[in-house]
Amino acid sequence: MKNINIILSSITAILGILVGIAPYTFAKVCDMPKMHCHAVTAPAVLVFGIVIFVVSAIQTILLWKKK
């Protein structure tokens, strides 16, 4: 059961990275710097992706050490 939790946590970390880079790669936002999607949404999605990655990576490490 612990192996499944480790695998799911690492998959979540990878998805966090994908969420963070999404507005800049495959789901591009508009190029106008003063528009809301470029000035607010893209950085917010990046921050949330980083937070998801960090929390999932910490959880993976803690689960790995308990194993």
C-alpha cells in the first residue's frame, strides 16, 4: 500500500510541473503584456504548479523514508 502512495505522490509532483509550465508551452496565454491572462493568470498558475510540485515532492520523500 505504501508503494502505491509513493507512486501517486510522484505522479502528482510530475503533474504539478506540467500545470506550472502549461501557460507557457502547450496552453499559451495571450502575448499582450497588459492583459489579465498574461499579467495575472499565467504567473498564478505557475505559482500553484510549483506549490503542487513542492508539496508532492515532500510527501514522496517522507513516504519513501517511512518505507
